[in-house]
Amino acid sequence: MKVYDQVIFTEQLLHHRSVGNQIKETRRHWEERCSWFPAAQRYLEARCSEIYKESLEKYGNDHFEFYANRNRLKEEHRVNTKSYRRRERRRSHRPMDHLKDYRVSPTSNGNTEVFGQCNYFNGFRNLNA
């Protein structure tokens, strides 16, 4: 029985040449027709915040907020909307005075101080004795 490990047949050679030519043709085609796309995509992504700001000015707050909620825009693009400013104003004016005199209820862990002593579980302390 003969083994043809080192022999390259004509069909194999033609196949490798056609694959190589197809790769070259695909690369040339991409460079001619599609190579502009990554650069344009980077440019538009860099302008994304500016485009959203222009859209807010052009279409108004209500339409832009509808779009932002529907498409779940990031908070960084919603900074100029009325609802975002209202939410931030509410968040900054929340008083926390009602928590001033809270105390923790007495438990088996120690006294009633907020950060009092804590007795850890020592149930396996005397196993070796």
C-alpha cells in the first residue's frame, strides 16, 4: 500500500491557488468598498453625546425622554433632560434626620448599641478536649 504524504496532486494545487486568490480578492474588495466603515464608526461613537444633545435641542424634552426611555439610554446621555434634573434635585434634598435616634433592638449578640459587641459562634471550641 502506497502512502502519498509528500505528493501534491494537481487538484490540490489548483484548490490552494483558488483559495489564495479568493482571499486576496476579498481583501481588495473590503479595502475598496468597506474600509471606511470602522473609521466612521469610531467618529460617530465619539460624537454620540453631542448627537444626543443636538437631538434634545431639535425635538424637545418630551420626545427625547420618550426615546431615551424606550431605548434605555445611559444616564450620561440623559443629563440635560428635565426628568434627570428633577430626580437629582429630589435625591440631593432627601433628609435623613429620621434615622438620627435609631437603636438596634436587644439581641443575644450583645447590648443595644449600633456597633456593639458581637459574640461569634464558638460551638466547636471544646471538640478536641
